[in-house]
Amino acid sequence: MFDETHPLVQFKLDILRRAFPAQDAIVFGDIYGVEGAYTAKCIEYGCSRALLIDSHETAPWLRRRLDQPAIDFYKGDFADPFFMASVRETYEIGVAYDVLLHQAPLELPGR
């Protein structure tokens, strides 16, 4: 849940604020539990555009996206290198909070 009074959320927002000013941002995995809130914060902090990449969509996220035309969305798995190779734009800021949950388990050699 995105509660701006929660210490962890405040910590993440503080890190994000330090990256500004910036014109644009790409955000990975910002749907689960927060409905694209960090992507919206990028616009609030001054980006003229922000792209969210996630493999999920929710009704609250779709409403937020429609309300903020400066936000774009690519539905796909950012752990897939072929999908990520299709993202050709460049961005001043890259945001990747809690994305390790989406990564495949690490396999150690010889096990």
C-alpha cells in the first residue's frame, strides 16, 4: 500500500526526490500494491513524461494513467531481455523498487 506517512515510503520518496530535476523517467514494477504511485510522483516532481513497465494492470492503475497523459505504460516482463531490448527510448531517471521479487531464483553452479 502507498501510504506517504509510512517510513519506508518516505525513504523511497526521498531517494526519488534527490534525482530531480529531470525531464523523464522509466519505472519498473510499480503496480503491485501501489497502483503506479511512484510513476505518478515522477510527474509530480517535474518529469514531462514517465514510462511504467510492468506485467500487470489493475483498474486503479488504468484510471490513474488516463488521468495523467504524461504517463505511458508498456505491459511486459522487465526480467525478459528480449522485451527490454524492444524499449528503445532513453530516460534520465530509472526507478526500480522491489523488482528482485520478479527475478528468477539464483542458481548456484554445482548444486
